[in-house]
Amino acid sequence: MDWSNKGVLDMKSEKYMKVMEVNSLGTLLGIQKSIPKMQENGGGSIINIASIGGLKSGNADGGDAAYSASKGSVRSLTKHVAHNFAKDNIRCSAVYPGEIMTDMLKNVFDENPEMWDQVKVTSPLPNHIADPVDIANGAVYLASDDAKAVTGTELVIDNGTMTH
């Protein structure tokens, strides 16, 4: 499977459907399995993982059309569930990570140190990329009773990337 960035004109329909299946359909299936149990138990909180790719059009090279579209659909599903299941005391929100300092990204920076230099210059929070725990902490908040009045929200954790 070719996971490289593809714009709309370069996108193969097979790749588009595979990305939509994983990110969009996967989210829908998880929601469908969760809601009946939450209804039985008197409520709960669904936290979807989206991406800033679902909030903006992509990066300088156009981004990946399938990825952005799939994460945009997660956004819509989240809003739909938040609105339609609030009556069942079910909250639904999404976390929108930007770049996360995973082992994969560390390897990219090790192989391409100039990319890290570029991030340090362009990030509103210089010399830092979110750690996985930063994303987890956001999800923990949304799942907690501290967020009992929060549903349908978009929690962006991106070092300020969306401020551009």
C-alpha cells in the first residue's frame, strides 16, 4: 500500500477507499458497538481520534486527500453522535493531534535532521512536538467527570500548528 501524500488528481480510488475504511468506517463501527452498551449503562463518553488533517486542507504539497477526507468524516460523525445521543447521557468529542513524537517520527528526524530544523523554526511552540502522553491526557480529560458538560468539542493538540 502506497501511503505517500497524494492530492485529489493523483489519488487512486483503491487507496482512497482503504484509508476511508480504516479511519472513517473504523470509527463508525466502534461508535455503533459502544452506544448500545452506554445506553444500557446510563451514558458514557466516546472520544474519537481525528487529526488536524481533518480541519485543514493539508500541507504545502497538498497533503493527502484521502487522509484529510477520512479525518473530516470523523469530525462529522463526532458532531452527529454528540447531538443525537446527548439525550442518552452520551458525550462524544474528538482529539485532533498534530505531529506526535513517536518512534516513527524520531526515525524520520534521525534520517532527515533538516526536517527537525524546519519544525523548530515553524512551530509556534519551538523545539517541541507533542508526546503521545499529551494526546492521552486530552482523552483522559474528555472521558472524565471534569468534562461532564463537554460534548461535540474539538480538542486540538498540535503545538499551535492550527494558529498558522
